[in-house]
Amino acid sequence: MPNHRVLITDHPWPGIEIEQRLLKPYGVEIVDAPDGSEATLMHLATNVDAIATCWAKVTSKVIEAAQNCQIICRMGIGLDNIHIPTATEKGILVTNIPDYCVEEVADHALGLLLAVIRNIGFFHLRTKRGEYDLKAGPTMHRLRGRTLGLVGFGRTGQAMYERGKACGLNVIASTPSQQDYGTGCKMVSMEELIANSDYISLHSPLTDKNHHLFNRETLAKTKKGVVIVNTSRGPLIDPAALWEAIQSGQVGGAGLDVFDPEPPSLADPLYGDERVVVTPHAAFVSEESLIEMRERVAQQIAAVLQGETPENVRNPQVLENR
């Protein structure tokens, strides 16, 4: 008989073989949720020792139902889908894997940027539809010498800085700490970044303060024709405001890997526009990144089950109170 139960709320990969292989030696039964709804997770969370979640919301009610839970692991970076205050109140550790897909996301952000500003997405669609016309595309500009603004300057923002420099871009960044972490990147205020960037790439976690950071008012203050890339969190951008700005020409195009809501309605004209390149929250994906992330989450769970401290505890006050 298994000694422990672990709930996996959701996963975009097809199976749970890695988790089973690594956790079976610790007497773990894995509960693979059929859907990530709150009602389902509340039901399944009863008597689990750990919860691993990708995108499903581990709400206060789910955590309240998980009376024996010792750890909630985010299978990824952002923590906005976990109600950390309730977990902390209940003495449950919350962890994440903040560095498993840095290279992949930075590569993807650069790819989206190039796909928009070099009209790759635009010409691809037109050509596939049977139109071979160079003159049909929006005006293109040389990258070298133009300004890329990075909103957020954590690991992925720093990786994007290196890629931007390699393309000959002038790179500036804005982050609450205003730390350049020894990179030499020019740090500016958000207002200065918005006003002076030809291209803007978002690399910030989602918080209550930056929800719809890019709204009608913000977009009106950007350079006319700015290109915006988002591989971070969808709600950093108000999609209705973005669509209005693209229609007016204030925003020249966008590359979006994340959405508000997610998944988005593909009937929304924003996502059908030729100036907008969209991918289905795929920036974090590579064979290597997924294996690394899944193995490290399993190791976090195994550590807790053995009475050890896992890596990347995001509510350390729980440790202090033990």
C-alpha cells in the first residue's frame, strides 16, 4: 500500500511517467486530476501530502480541503495561480522552479520579436494563402540602433538583454529594484521605457500592481508603431486596449505567447490580425526544459516526504515556524 498521495492538478505533457518513476520509491500514489476545476481539485485534495500544479488555480478552498498537504509545487516559474497566504497560514510550503526555461523563453521572445518586425508572420500567412507580394507588408526597419525596452529584469530579462545586444539593439530595462545585476544594462523608469522604446518585451511576474500595466493610457504614451512582445503573463496587457492601439497604428504589431484570459477566444479579432503573431503558451517548452522541471518538482516533493527542506521555498516563514 502507498504511504503518500500526490495530486497533479494539470499538465500539458501527455503522461506522468517521470513523476511516477521518481516518486514510486518513496511509496507515493499519484492522483492525476481529470480537470483543473476548483470543485474537482477540492475533492481530490483530501488526504494528499503534496500538490503539483502547472496552470490550474490552487485556490484558498482547494488548500483548505488539503488538510494533510505539506507542499504545493508550481511546475513552472510564476506563482499567481497559488493562493500563497492560505498555504502559509496552513503551514504548507510553496515552491517553484524559477530557472528551468530561461534560455527557451528568451529565445522565444526574440523569435516573436523578429517574426513581427521582419514581417515573417505576415508574409508567411499571405504566402500560404497564395499571395506572393513583397509590397503588401508593413514598413520594416533595421534592428541595429533601435531601442528594446525590457519590462522586468530577472533571469529571462537578463537573457533577453544579451540577445538584444547581439542583434545590435540599444537595450534599456525597468524593474522595481532597478538592479542591473552586473550586466551593464541601462536601467530607466517605466515612464522613460514606455516613451523611448521601439520594441517592448515583457518579462515581469504578474502582481496586483501591474495587472493590465499596458492599458489604453499606457499604450497612448508609447512611440507610434511600437512592437510589443509578451512571453510572461497575459494579464500584463489589456487585450481590448491592445486591439484598439493596433487598429489605430499606435502599436505596429505584437508577439503574444500568453493571454488574458487563457486560453483566449480565437474568434477575437486581435488574434486573427496579420500584425499579431501568436503561439499557445509554448515559450517554456523544450524536451530538456520539461524533463528538468518535472524531475526537480519530484525531487522537491521527495525532500519534504523525507523531512528535508526542498529547493526554492517561496514562503520561508513556514520553515521558521516549524
